[in-house]
Amino acid sequence: MRRTLRDAFVVVKKELLDALRDRRTLMVVLLSAVAMGPVLLAALSGIVAAIEERAEQRVVHASGIEHAPTLANYIERQGFRIEPVAPAAGAARRAMPALLIVEPGFEEQLARGEPAEVTVQSDGGQRDSGPDGARLLRLLEGFDRERAALLLAVRGVPPAALRSLDVQQRDLAGTGARGAQFTGMVPFFVIMAVVYGALGAALDTTAGERERGSLEPLLSNPVGPVALVLGKWAAVAAVGLAIAVLSAASFLPAQGLIRSEALRALFQFGPREAVAFVLVLVPLAATVAALLMAVAIRCKSFKEAQAASTGVILAVSLLPLIAVFDQGGGKPWFAWVPALGQHSLMNQVLRGEGLSVAGIAASVLVAAVLVAAGLGYVALRLRQAAVR
């Protein structure tokens, strides 16, 4: 065992040096991993800041508002500015975020006690149209409630007589849980950084050496297949984990690029969360390294190994989507699925819930089984190559 570990350590140093020599691939992976945090947060904060800026404008676009002075008075009392819009048709009308259309005879209908008809026009295909339309509907509901209360008061009926409930809303979600609604995509990008960080090293140390013709001479050295496989796997996992560390750490300085004050307050990501991310990703890096090596060892060329590894990459990228589309919250079995379990654990960290011991144990156990199976298969293929 001592000799095997010593030989494996020698192989690790050799593989790490080979990985560092491929500077072009290494720089592409490093730059993409380091830039991922700033680019993601800058784009997200830009979207949130644009929504906040539009909400602060408090402008109501209205057509025919001159027919409804009482409605205009109510809207202005709520702190909104009315911007009259001339009637338009076709693409010009659809280009407006949301439009309030008042037909002639509005005041006369109210005076007769009849419901006055108004139209809220919006375009669901526009990102800004939905929130503006919902805001207009809330204003109209408020106007309706106020007028009904005034009519009851004139007839001597207290408006409270029509209310049977006094609803108090209480939000139990903490700051981290609310912020996770915006930052829930962060774990996915960190997981993919692990995959692409280990991809190049895993393919180069197996199919790449076979294509270059250096695998057979390597097997002729007095190093057992177990030590050789352990060394190669440890080097690949170390490269993937190093990229994960850089990716998680890139979110720390990237918070200075957040434009939205609300998003900056919600995004609780510090050194403690970054360390928790790295701890969660250790089993995933080990698993991905073993699976990629097991897939690539069967291939005769680097290009063939790239095509064969697409299945592993696709599985790792699609499994976290189960948690994204799940509406019932995290399930206990999520922890037993690679990538999905890490995604759920990192979301727990973002919500401020801390790491689950059971979830960590499940991910480590699954990783141990998959790593043993993958490395056993790689060792078997190397023994067969050595015999030939």
C-alpha cells in the first residue's frame, strides 16, 4: 500500500505538470471560470435595476383619460403621473408597455350607478408589459374600493360592515431565502465549472496519451495499474476542484458590480459560503473525474473522447433542472443523485440554512461507489492494454 501511494503521488505530479503545459486550454478554462461570477451578477443586476428603475417612474399611460376626471384624480393621489397617449393601432399600440383605455361616457355611467368600462391593454410578449399591466389593475381595484366605500358612507353604512376578515401577511422567509430566488442559478454555473475544468485533463490523460502513443510506454514502467489510475484520477480531480475554487471565489469581488441595492442586500455570499461550496463540490469533482476517465479510456483519439464525453456533460447539466422545476421543495432523494444533490446543498447555503449532514453523507457515499466503479473500469482497460 505504501509503495502504491508513493507511485500514485509520482503520477499525480507528472499529470499536473502535463496539465499545466497545456496553457491555451488551461487559460480558456481559467478565464471562463473566473469571469463567470462577474458576468452573471452584472447581467442579473442589470435586469433587476432596469425593473426597479421602471417601477420608480410611476407613470400611467392612458388614452381617453379626459373622460374620467375622478379616475385621473385617484391615480394622481396615489403618486402616479398620467401621460396621455393618442389612440394608436397595430404595432404602435403593441409597442407600449401597458395602456389604460377609457371610453367616452365614463362619468355618466358612474352617475347612473352603472359599472364604467375601462380596458387595460398589455402585450404578454414584452418583458415590461406584464408588471405595468398588473400595476394598472391594482390601481383600478383601489379606485373601485374607494368609490364603493364612499357610496356606502353616503347611505350611512360603514364600509367595515362588508369586511369579514382582517388579513395580516407574514413572510417567514429570511434574507437568504428571498435572495436565492435571484441567485439560484449560481450553483449551476459552479457545477459546470467543475465539469469543464476536469474535462480537458481527463481526456488528455487517457485518450490523449493513447493518440500520442505515450500510453504503452507509460505502462511499461514499474508502476502498478492501481497506482497509475489513482495518480491520474487525483490529478484530474484536483484540476476540476481548483477551477471550482476559482469559480466560487470569483463571486466575492463580483458583488461590487451589482447595480441594484435590493439585490446587493439579498445576495448573501461571503467567504463562509464560498468554503461551503467547495466542500460540497469535492465529491462531485471526484465523481466527474472518474466518469470522464472511464468514458475516454475506451476511445482511440482525443476527438472521439470529446464526442463520447458529451453524455456525461449533458447528464450533469440536466440533473440540476429537476430541482429548478420541482415546485414542492427539495426531496430527500435529491441528495443521492450526483450534481442534483450538490445543487440542492448549495442552494441551502444560499438560503442561509447551512449544510445538511445527511445530504453531505449521501453525496460522499454515492461518489465513493461511482469513483470505485469508474477507476476499476479504467484499471481493467489499462491491464488489457499492458497485456497487448
